[in-house]
Amino acid sequence: MDEHITTEKLAYSIEELAALSTLSAPKIRKDIRNGKLVSMKKGSRRIILRDEAMRYLSTDDSDHNDSEE
């Protein structure tokens, strides 16, 4: 069995995703509410899986330039 452990993050918090992108945490929360970004709750934390974060950030969505709430 391969016991290689990766240090690459598998999921991000809203704040981590905001820090890694040009988007604000309020914009990310708005897109979660509007169904543009899928997140899940784990305990008291809301997380975004890495693959979903990459999909969301790579989507050509002109709404990313909307005013933030």
C-alpha cells in the first residue's frame, strides 16, 4: 500500500479561498447562496473542496465582477 502523504490541501474555508483568489469572502458567500459554488458543512465549518474551488475559479463568469454584498 502506498503511504505517500500529500501536503496539498483537499478543501478550503471561505476565508482561505478568498485569500488565494482575487475574490472577497462576501462574494464567495453570495455565490454559495446563489448556487454558483458548492460547499459543505463539516461540523461547524463550511468548506469548499479543492476540485470545486478550481472549477469555480476557472469558470468564465462575468458575475464575478458584480458589486459585492
